[in-house]
Amino acid sequence: MIELVIACFIGILIGTTTGMIPGIHVNTAGAILFASSSFLLTFLSPEFLCVLMVSMSIAHALIEFIPSMLLGVPQEGTATSILPGHRMVLQGRSKEVIRVVSVGGFGGIMVTILMLPLFAIALPTLHEATKPFTWIILLTASIYLTYRLTANYRDFIWSLLLFILSGILGWILFQTPISSGITLMCTFSGLFGISTILFSLNDSSTIPHQNPFYELDIDYNKFKSIFAGGITGAILGFLPGFGPAQGTVIAQAASGASDNDDDDTVNFLLATSGLNVSDCLFSLIAIYIIGNPRSGIAVYMSYLIFEMSVNHLAIFIFASLIAVSVSLVLSLKLGDSFSRLMGGVDYRKLSIGVILLQAIILYVFIFYYKAPVFYMTLALVTSIAMGMLPHYIGIGKSHLMGVLIIPAIVIYFQMFI
């Protein structure tokens, strides 16, 4: 048992490191571990490696909000939260925003664990019943949510157009033999990261002194947002094509939160972080509940343990509880340290530095995986240009998640029609 606790803390350390490095996805570390598994299994058990991966993915999911909130560098689950998070940082509220996303992530995973017996009963049947109609559910939900998140007819048309265009971009990229990890890193960097930072440079923003005081009272609306995030994260376990970023829109509608005024911004971020971390856990335990791994880490685990038992499930839940508890403390400490360093920093220089860092990391992986440089550069430029449009049009960037949803609609349409 002690070796599994050691594995848990090693995973937390790796997940914290990958979470703090802009642009690095936890699946990258998972792929390295899995590629080394034939060697590691000569002196480690499959359970050791799986616990390490579980704790690593949980820690990464919570810690990655720090560079996302403070630097504007997205992963899939944090992409839609960048703008409201940035607004709070530019108001000198970085300590508050770190606490919001930390509490939301911790609460979301608690909700998922508490609701696990209900999910285990309901989701397998629901998963089988809805599989032939998946493309209809995705299409209907996308159109409805696009309508719900727009204020008028003009915004709805623009949002629908950007949803379709981003979907076409995603479909083209995913049809190539290039690693999906590289294409996702490229498109998310362009659509949500670099484009957001470039637009903010036009405002000549400066990072103000960060307020050392913060206030976060968990009232009914905030609890509802955390609960909505936790529930939505589990629901995404059987909705293919819908990841944390799309689920944020669903959680936003379910909790009644938006990112417009101050209270709604906090509720929105609570739902986002709760969803991201709970989806991370549920994507792993979905192997047991519906027999379907829902993330790269889960796929690696399914190869290491061919038949997951209730004992395995209990071990992974215990590991996730340790990981999210330790990561909560680390998130607060690292976030506070980061916010102190940001006070008085030249925002323009910091933003340019982040853009360069993202580009360097992206091209390191492009060269490492031997992806075509010209093609990936064209994809990055296209993604940046498309990511700039919502800022100038005045609509939300969540509609750009068509980059993942439309390819999923097409694939499931082809499978069942």
C-alpha cells in the first residue's frame, strides 16, 4: 500500500510540473510513461504506474489554471475561462481568481465522487441507448447553446459561422496523419492563447498591483456552480466530442452563470474549474463504468490493466482524493507566489514573452514528432486569425469549440447512418 502512496506523490510532482509549463498537455507526460512501461514494469506493478497517472492527471488539471489565468495560456479545459480570468487579474484580483478555480476544482471532484453510485447505475444504460443518436445530440446541443449564449440575431449568425468555420478547420487538421496531440496544441494555442494575448496588446494594458486581500464566500449560487461543474464533468464521460471546454458552456447554462458581471464571473470560473477536474477523474473511471476510456491517460491505463475491478476503482478514487487535496494547497501557494511576481511587471513584455514561449514549445514538439513545419505554421496562423475574430465582432470565444464538436458530429454520423 505504501508504494501506491509513493506513486501518488510522484504523480502529483509530475502533474504540478507539467501544469505550470505553458502549452504542455498531461497526455505528453502520459505518453512518455507509457512508452517506457515495458521497462518500468520489470520492477514496478501496473497498479503503481496507473496510480501515478491518475494523480498526475488530477494535479495537472488543477494546477494548469495558474498559467491559464495569469498568463492566458490555454489547455482544452481552460480555454473558455481565459477572458474572465484575465479581467480579474487586470483588476488586481489574481489571488482571488486562483482561489476561485482551486475551490471549484476541488469541489467538482468531490461532487463526482459522491455521485459515483448514481452514475454507475444510470450511465451505462444511457450510454448504450444514446450511442446511435450521438450526432443528433451533439448537433442539437451545439445549436441550442449557440443560441443561448448570444444576445441578438446578428451575434447568433456570427457565432454559428465561427462555429462552422472552426469545425472545418478541425476536420481538415484531424484528417492528416499528424499526431492529434500536435494539432490540438497548435489549434488551441492559436484559437484561444496567442490570439487573446495579441488582442490584449492593443489595449496597452498594464498589470496593476495585485491586491493581497481576497474574499470568497461560498453562497448558494457558488455552490450551485460547483455542483453544476461536477455533474457536467461526469455527463461528458459518455458524450464523445464534448470535452471540458464544451462542457463549460453546458455547466454555464445549468448554473445560470455567465461571464458578464462580477458575481457571474466567479460562478462561471467555479463551474469551469469544477468541470475540468471532475471530467479528468470521470474520464479515468469511465473505463469501469461504461468500458470506454475517455482520455489519453485513460487509454494508457486500459492497456496496463486489462480488466478493471472494484478494487482498482477504489484505489484510483483514493489516489484522486490525495492528489486533489495536495494539489489544492500547491495551487494556492504557487498561485500566490506567481501573483506577487506579477505586480509591477510590464504586461506588454510579459505577453510577448508568453507568445514566444508558446511558439518555442510548439515548434519543439513539431520537430520532435517530425510534423511538416510549413503545414503546422499555416495551421497556427489560420487559428490565430480565427481566434482574433470574436474579439472584434464582440462575441464569446466558446463558439470556436466547433473545432472539436463538428468533427465528432461527422464521425458519428458516418458510423450510424
